[in-house]
Amino acid sequence: MTWAIPQNWTAEEDVGVTDMHTRVRDQLLSVQANIKGFGFSAGEGNDAGGADTQLTSYDVAILGGTVVNPGNGLLVEGTLSVSTPSEAKTCKIQIDSATLVTLYTATAASHIVPFRVILRRRTSTTGSITGITWVGAAAGGAPTNYLVNSALGTVAWAGAQTLKIFLSGTTADSIKLTDYNVSLIQGDGAAV
């Protein structure tokens, strides 16, 4: 199901059942179908060895035609739990087979890392990711902010996509993703 630009009706215009289904019901279903949230008490973590581990429990299917116009995008929010081992740990994000983009990397131990990024469509085949991660001590210490700003590589926005999250670290489960939410950002794509 794809998003269409909302209808502008005129005064005294007859609105039929087909219009209501197409312009109201289907639009709401489209938005509902493309918002997904996860809340896992234990989360899913990386494998040992330092290779990128795809967190398949957190894969999000993005229907074809969802991110319709330049400027539309996906708001991705989540929380990482980072355990004690002082080793290189990363969190990465990818749309299908496009560029794997790093959201967070650090060697510090015992942190909670919330993040919020926007995957934005630029053209029919390009996109960008911008956002921030807040790295705070588990005991409530002052957070450190990391900016995320990168290209997504080639993305076929018209087709169905899978949004994927990856974690890596030397020790298994040294970094875990817990709560995670993906929301659709819509605009009319008009130039301003």
C-alpha cells in the first residue's frame, strides 16, 4: 500500500465511499503499516569475534512506495546497552544492500547509548542519514554526544526494502539493542 498526497475537497463536494476508502482509510493503513516498534527486556546482542552481527529480530520491512518523495524519510530511535569489556563496539544501520553506516563506535565500558537518526530520501536512488547518539554512564553520568551524518549509498526507494541493524564487539553480547522504533516521516515533496 502506498501513500498518496491527501485530497483537498471543496465546499459542497460529494465525497463517495471510494474517495473515503482511498483518501482516508488507505492512508491511515499505509501509515500504520509502516511504523514498527520493538521493546525487548533482554535485547539482542553481537556475536563474539568482532564481525558485524545482523540483529534479525529487529529487521523492519519497508513497503515499496513508502518513502515516496524527496524529503520523506524514516525516523529510527533505539537504545543500546554496552557492558563492561573495554573493547571496540559498534552499531551500524543499512537499507537492503546499500552502504553500511556506523551509528556508534566506542571502546568505553558500562554505558547506555540512546540514538535518534533520520534516513532521508534525496532522489530516487540516493539518501542520507543524520542524527545523534547520546552516550551516558550507566550510573547517570553526563552524556557525550556523537553526530551521525553520512550517505546511504544507492537505495531503490520505489521498491520494498529491509531496514537492518548490526552490532559488533569482541565479546558476545558486549553491546545489545533493546528498545527500537521506526516511524515514517512524510512530506509532499514540493520545492520551497
